[in-house]
Amino acid sequence: MIKTVFVGLTSFFLISFLLVSIGYVFQIEWLMFRYYEETSTGFSTGGSVIPFIIAIIVTFFIGETYQKRQRF
């Protein structure tokens, strides 16, 4: 059980980091996450949660595959 949780958390953080990094490197707005940005009129908050949603979905499939392999 502990190994399954560890694999899930590790894969979630790695996939999230990878997607957000790709967003910043290639300037893909929907993969970027930023808390605030200063403008001439003040600041704006925002960011995309799409990388985290994708990471949750992929982590689910990784966890299912890991559990199936543990049964055999």
C-alpha cells in the first residue's frame, strides 16, 4: 500500500513538473502556472491547472497498472 501511494505521488509530481516546465520553455500558455504577474496597471493573478489535471489522469492509469503488476 505504501509503495502504491509513493509511486502515485512521485508520478504526479514528476508529470506536473515536466508539463509546467515544457510550458515555460516553449511559452505554451495553457501549460504555464504562475501565481501573479505585475503589469503597468497593477497585477493580475492566473495560471492554468490543465497540467495538474493531465497529471492526475496519467497518475491514475500508472497506479492501476502498478497494482495489476503487483497482483501477479
